[in-house]
Amino acid sequence: MVWSPRQLAELADTSRRTVRHYHELGLLPEPRRQSNGYRLYGVAHLIRLLRIRRLTQLGLTLPQIAVIGDADEHPATALRALDAELAVTIDQLQQTRLELADMLHRAAPTDLPAAAAAQVRGLPEVERALVVVLSRLLSDDALEAYLDLLAPYRDHTAVAAFDSLAVDADLQQQHELAARLAGHLRALSTDRSDLVRAVEVGLPTISPAKRTVQRAIGDLYHPAQLSVLTLTLEINGASPPSFE
């Protein structure tokens, strides 16, 4: 029995374009042609095509199917590899479901890891936005250390003053606040040196990532606050970056 390309595709519940693609990849042998140039497919082609379709439905890739070929042996090795991949995928999906359940239960935000969400509650929106950016760039250990530093960092009048600093704050106000903030950061570096060190180690060293952090700070804070940050770094002997 023979079939035209259209009939073969219909029998295998696929398209003629897919059949042509399998020909191009060498997965499906070319059929014999009639004297008029028409291609006619036989039973062997249909069986091979149905086998390819079944294996792709199971999740095998076309290169994997090409390795298997059309041998009669059971493709145990390929199927075991696929089973292992599916097991990993299922584990990942189950973890995702647990995180979604936690988000739904606690109405947790979707832009931060679940563990970080609880620690940013109550933060000013600007600082929370910075945490979101850092969560994409810091290592897991560095992000955990940064979040642990937030409470002691914010427990100081200089930080509250920085948050509420007016856009038109004069230079004297900026210098006074920078001095207070610099002292607070020095004390924090001494009292929580392990956390500070963990953050420093996990900070991105690749230029594009560093520039992302700097630009985020430049976008989130107004000029007077950026001036205070620059002065604070200078007081503590650090070279201030460009926030532009």
C-alpha cells in the first residue's frame, strides 16, 4: 500500500512540513518517486514516522531519536536518560508549587525569593526596590548576609534622616548627615564584620553587573541623597562610583 505525502502526514497526525523536516534531518528516508516526480510512501515509512512521533511525544529530542535510529532494539538507554531528566524537572516543578503555595498563603511578593520577602516588609519603597535588584546579582550567601544587615543598618537615626532627606537639602546638611552615616557604617562594619565581609565577597565584580547596581542607585535616589552617599564613601576612605 502506498500513500501521498499529504496522506502520510494525516495518518501520523502531523503536517507535511514536519515530514519534510524529518527528511532534511535524515530521520525519515526519502521515498521512491514515480516517473512523474510524485513521491509515494510505503508501510515502512509510516511505521518509522509513527515511531518518531511517539518518541517526540515522550520527550525525546530529534538528535536523540537520530541516535536510536530505526533499530528494533528497545531504546532503554535513551529512555532512562529521559526518565532522569523528567525526575529533575518534576522536583523543580514541585519546589515551584511549594513556593507558589507559600506566596498564596502569606500573600508574599512575586519579585523576591520567599526567604527574602519577610525581611523587606516595612522597608521604604526605594530601598525595597534596591533589594529586588540586588537579589538578581548577589550570590545566595551574600544576599542572605545583606538581608541580615538591614535591621541593624536601619536602626539608626542617620538612616531615617537619609530616607527623609529633602531634595533641596543644602551642602551643610549633606555633609552633616554624611558624617553621621559614615560613623554608623564604620561601627556596623566592626560589630557585624562577618556579615559585611560576606556581602563584600558576594558583590558582583563583572563590570556590567556593577554598573547595574550603580545605575539602580542613581535612579532610585535623588541628587541630594546621592551626594550624601558620595560624601559618606569619601569620609570612610572609599572611592565613590559614578551613579550615572
